[in-house]
Amino acid sequence: MKKLTLLHSNDMHGDFLAEQIDEALVGGVSMLSGYVNKVRREEENVIYAIAGDMFRGSIIDSEYHGLSTIQIMNMLAPDIVTLGNHEVDYGISHLLFLEKCAKFPIINANMYIKTNHERLFSPCRILEVDGMKILFIGILTEMVLNECRKDGLIGTIINVEDAAREVGKICNSYNSIDIDLTVLLTHIGFEEDQKLAALLDPAWGVDLIIGGHSHTFMDQPEVVNGIPIVQAGTGTDQIGRFDIMIDTDNNCIDSYTWSSVPINSENCPRDIPLETIINDYKNTTDEKYGQILTGFVRELTHPSRYMETELGDLFADIMAEALGTDIFLLASGSIRTKVLGPIVTKGGFLETFPFDDQANLTYWTGAQLKHGIMRMLRDETFFGDHTEFYQVSSALSIEYDMVTHSFLKFDYNGAPIEDDKVYTVGLQEYHLKNLKDSFDLELEEIEKNHKHRALATSCVDVLEEMLRSKQHLNSKVQGRLVLHLTDEAKQALIESGI
């Protein structure tokens, strides 16, 4: 019997800096590193794993296209990392370059070159600790990795059924090796992790699933098919910790405890050398991005991606007005901070809206618009499935009842939308390319109304220019999206930290 301490993070999204909350500092890579190093000193057998999405979400990351993140992660020194969907935001070729800069192994079992099915990364890695062999397998699915659709040469596993078969192949290949523990590092979302666990053959010997993507906060592991599934929320405010007793004779877990450990100044020492590097990057970006764009009347909020918000209304209206569309559907997940203002700097704006993309003009019938919004409001949206959600510009007024799955109101400029009438709809490029997933519509369907075209090569440019030109902006939630949810859906949103 041997003990293993397995620490894990996910969806860090460039959350490098600590925040002052009440009297304590919370989060930040300095204290996260301090805690990991503290555990490494206190315990004999320690592994630290990251389940995807190290990149994006901060100016420090965006300014250096991930190179700063890799240097910071090198000092944090994870033992094993799997890819998340945002690791490909700067392009596949750039990701392969970043991998060469990483001093830690990056695994992924299911991204491959379509022409010869050659994998882009090592599918798995065996880490040896105190004579124990720990097998880690990295999993993404195409449902998450939509960005790869921009690259016609790159393929991925399609769904959890295919992912389960791939896990089986890898586990079968290592059955002859004395593997003491098998861990899936996934970045497919909590709901998909549950489906995946249910499909795994116990004979394959998968012991744990450490996941990411859905930003799920947990009080205890969810056990499916005998396999504990965990996540550690999002950012660097907490870290997951397993303390596992491994039966090395029978190659299985004898017992374990798991906890979500807060990263704060009360129980986490600071890593001063790492903090110095982060501050050097911050000083450089502050000088460049400290200029003031505008001032709001007050702080504007975006408390949840699954509801109408003040920032969502403001940004959607700016895009519709600037580009002259009837409607703009702005991806709610494009807004990455919960508050902005009242003073808006260039850096603050870019941290709030870090994903630049082309804006496109598309043409939808009223019936297609209803169908697409109905897809957005499907039940899975409110039960932690990390689906796409959209902020709508002011011309739309929608009231939806979850019990009857019907619209109580669907108006355009104060009148019921006409099913046969064609409306111009602005969409970000990423979401145009993923119409099927987001709206259950094929591009060919809406192209029958009129061919789409680009309106602007940069949504960031449009928003920044309009913010510069206006002062004393204000925004209040106007009831554009009124959602009558069931009590179960409301509770699920609360439990998932939304």
C-alpha cells in the first residue's frame, strides 16, 4: 500500500494575479505555486495535473500569444497537462510551437492529421512515483474543439462514444505493464465526463476522471460506474486535492479523500520568484494598455453567461448599431469578466472581451430565428452542460417558458416576429462556423435566404472604437430575455456556481 497526493487545476484562463477580497488575497499563480510547492515538501509522492485551458482570459496571455503563459507554467511546473479548447485559439501551428517551449508533458489522444491519422501529441504518459506507475490519458472531443474546424487538415474524435473506444484501445495497449493507477485528464465538460464514465469497461482499469471545460465547482466527487469525477471550478481561486491509498498488489485504489482547497493568503505561501516574472509582464502590459477608453456611469455587470446582462446588452447594441444589422447575437461567453467600469481602460476592456473575431452579416427567416433561440434555451443549457448562449440586441424581446418549452413572446421592434420575413443577423465568425452546434441550423439553410458576408474583420476594433467615441455610458437589463425556469433548473444553476 502506498500513498499518492494528486493535485489538479483546470480552466485557469490566464488568471495569474491575486485579488483582494475583504481582508485576504485570493487566487493568483503565486499562491497557487506556493501551495503546490508546500504540498511537495510535506508529502512524499505528489503529482500536479492540469486539465486544459491554461490560455486566454488575460492581457498577459493575449499580448504574448501564450508564450508568457508557458513561461509562467514552466515555473509552476505541473507534472502533466492535457489540452483544452482554448489552447488552439492562436492556431494549431502556434500551439505546436508552444509545446516545444513547455518543460512539462502535454498529452492528447485524439487530435490528428486527417490525411494519415497521425496524432499531433502523445496520447498518454506514464509517470513513475516511488515505484508506482500512473497512466494519464488526455481526451478532447470535437464538440468542444470547434476551433479546429477552421483547419481542414485537423481532425478530432467526434463524441464520447468514440472517446470511450479510444480510451479502451490505450488501456488495452498498456495492460501488459504494471499500471497502478489510470487517470483520464479530460476537457469535455462535467456532463460529458459522466457519460464517458458510464461507457468505460471496468476491465480497462480507469480509476479517476479529472475534468475541465464546464467550470464546475464541486463539494465532493461524482461517482459514475465506480469512477470518481472531479473538477476545480475555474481560474486559480482553488485547487483540487486527492489523497489516495493505492493497492500496488492489485493495481487499484484502496481508499481516497478529495477536497477543494481555497487558494488564499491564509493557507498558501507566495512564490516570490514566480510573482516577480508575472509582475514584469504586468508592468509591460499596463504601460501599453493603461490608456482610458471611456467612462461608464457606474460599474456594469455580467454575472452569468446564461442570462441577459448589462454588459451583454451594451455590447450587442454597439455591434448592431455600428454594423447596421437588424439583430446582433453576441456570444455570452465572449464576455469573460463579471464587471467592467466605471473607468474602462484598454486593458480592462480586452480582459473582458479577449476573443477577437470577424463579424459577419447573415440572413435568417423569423422561423429560423425562433428555431435557433429555442436550441439555445434547451434544458441542457441550465443543467451545467456548458452550451453556447447569446446576448441579443435591443430589437428583440423574448419570453420563454421552460415547463412548456414554448415562447410566450418573440417580438422584433415591439411586434411579433414574422416567420417568413428575412432579418439581418450579425454573428461572430466562430459562431457562424458552428451554427449546427449553437443553433441547430446548417449554413446552407440560411444561405438560401442570402449569402453571408463579412462586415468587419475585428469585433474588438468595432467595440473599442465605439467605446472611445462615447462617454457616460449606462446599461440596464431591459427584459430582452425573460426566462421562466423550473425550480430544478434554478437550483442546478446555483449549484454549478452560475
